[in-house]
Amino acid sequence: MKHLSRKKAWIVSVNLGYGHERAAFGLADLAEGKIITANHYPGIPQQEKALWLRSQKLYETISRLQPLPLIGKALFGVMDHFQEIDPFYPRRDLRKPNLQLHEIQHLVERRGLGKHLIETLSKKDIPFISTFFLPAFSAEYHGYPGDIYIVICDADISRTWAPIDPKKSRIKYFAPNGRVVERLKLYGVPEERIFLTGFPLPKLLIDGPEATTLKQDLAARIRNLDPQNIFTQKYIATLQHELGAAFTKPGKTHPLTLTFSVGGAGAQRQLGLDLLQSLRKKILQKKIRLNLEAGTRKLIADQFIKSAKDLGLKSLLGSWINVHYYEDRPTYFKTFAKTLRTTDILWTKPSELSFYTGAGLPIIIAPPIGSQEKFNQVWLEMVNGGLRQEDPRYTDEWLFDWVNSGGLARFAWSGYIEAPTHGAYRIESILTGQEVPLSKLPLIV
């Protein structure tokens, strides 16, 4: 396997939900030192930290209230309106800045948000890669000497992601899909500053341009998701050609495994409790293993554990039911990625995790939260990498129908074939200027 010569960069993220930090994790091996969290790094001025903290708490509080029928939906609707993504069609000039962009510019120019960080990092002239727009805007305004890049974390974006005058800006973009490329053009970003790379999935899921690890895991996953060989028999020649020796090995490497992931704001905790109750008998019969990912929220993990005990599943905790909680975010992202290697089905809202279908993971789509997640859902369904959940109370019925029919195996395969997998490698190749033979190209979707 051909390896790129390393070129280090500042990898900058923000602690707002999980999406921006998850994208940064995919580029961790390029980081000069550790990944930098722009709103929570050593030495951040107290005034800046307070500005960031207010916006973070507001978002997470309203997100958790969103499932409530009246006040929750009303509050979230107001907040979502300010970051709403305009309809793409008809194609038109969308360069006019929105209100949120003017507010952000005020924070950067008048309040000095990000200035301390940029002055600190400017001592070393290496690429500056941010997974959120605000640090990149600050880098440009405060004269960062090196190249500035923004990694887009969703399948479509609002006007806020492009500067007020994109043509005069020198910020470059790594786009996860073709729609983001076209959207940036409508916002006035010159085409030469946009790179279609795909989302930077963790390299430990891929293993190089040949995707050796990904193919091994996908082969095992398809065996679990197609117990009647309905999908496999139909596409056996294609599977053997693409996956090679990995697909011809007999036997299972792990039990059928469902991983349910709670988002950064913790708004889906009830959904996890519902599916745990529905799958109780199947878990007792050892027909499915369930991972409940609570992220860094201990309260949610404790609720999952209590529910499992109340349902008489205490003896299966740590084996057929795994409740995962992490003390810090770096540990969470790394361990979660490892968990996905033996995951057959990923159940999540259509966040940045939608792009993980490119690793051959079929995704059960929980209800979206926010404008950008609705667009992620459209993209995920377009590449046939996932489908919307049925009633969680009857998961024990419809989920196993989907498995026994070979349907989820088809979604796993389609996600692998249609969605990009090598985003992290493409970004690295752009930074180094080297040509890399990649086994897959992202489609313009």
C-alpha cells in the first residue's frame, strides 16, 4: 500500500454537538500536536470562552426540548429558522449574506472572537483546517499566514458557511458531496477553491486506498445481514470481485449487532429506551447484540443501564447489551469508531454519521433535528444507504423482517458503492500535492 508523506496542519474544531469534532477526528493523524477545540483550549481568554459557552448551552437546551409537542418545537423552530438552508431549486444567485453571517462577522471583527487562537497558531506557517466556519473566518480576518480550509460536515449548508464576500476570500473548502460543491458556487465561492473529497471517515475503518479493513468488515457484515442468502445469491459474482478473499471465508465473526447512537445534545434518549424494551426478548434469545452509545453523557448511560436492569437483562450487560459512556470526547470518537467495525446496523438521526454509510453501514434513520439533518436524510436516501425507522415499539418485528429479507444487506452494499469512503485520504493528498490511486471516487450527489 502506498503511503503519503505526512504534512502537518492545525486541525481545529468546536465543541458544539459531535459533528465538527467527529470530522476533525478523521484527520487526527495530520494534526500538529493535538486537535484544537476553538471554544475550549488551554489559555483561551475567559471572555471568548463565555461567548462560546452561551451559544453552546442554548443549542443543547433547545435541542433536548425539541421532542416536546408545544414549547420545545416552537423554540427549536425559531432557532432553526436562523440557520435554515434555502431550497436549492430554482438555481439562483444566493450570494446575499444572511442575518446570522452578519452576527458572526460582528463577533469576529468587533468582539475579537478567535483572535487569541489565531495569533497563537500564526507562529507556525502550516495549513489551517477548521471543521466549523467561525474559526476559519477569524483566521482570515486576523491574518493567518498559511492556507485556510473549511471541512463541511453536512450534505447541504446554509449561506453562513461562506464569507460575506466569497470572491475576495482565500478560504478553501473540502466538500463531502456534489450538492455542497454546487451550493458553494451559488454562494459565490470560486470553483477553484472547492475540492470534492467526501467526509473524512476515520482511517481505522478504511485502512488505506485499498480499503483492506473496510472490505473485511463489510464481508462479515453482509453475512450477518443476509442469513437467507437472498441478496448474496443475486450478486455473488460482484461481491466476490469487489471484496475478494474476504468474502469467501465461511462463518460469522460476531453476532448480529445493532448500534444506537445518541447525538451530542442527548435528544434521542427515549428512542434508545423504547428499542431496548422492544428488543428484550430477542436479546434474551441471543438473536441480536445491542450497543447503546451515550457518548459523553453519563446521565443517559445510567438511564440505559437502569432500564436494562428493570427489564430483567442485568446478566447480559457487558455482553449482549453494551452501554458505552466516555469521560472525554477524544476517547469517545476513537472507541466509537472501533465499535463500528463489529456493528451491522447503525441507528442514528441523520447527522454527520449519515456519511458513515460509505463504510458499508446500513443506517436506520431516526427523526432529523434541524434543517441540515433533513438535507442529510435526503442525501442518505438518495444513495440508498439508509431508510427511515418504523415504530420503535415494534422494532423486534420489522427489524428482523428487514434482515431476513436481505434488505439491510442491500443498503450496506449500496452505501459502500455509492457514498465516498476516502475523504480523509483525499484531503491528505490535496495538502501534499501527491497523486494517490484510490479504489473509489465520490459521486456527484
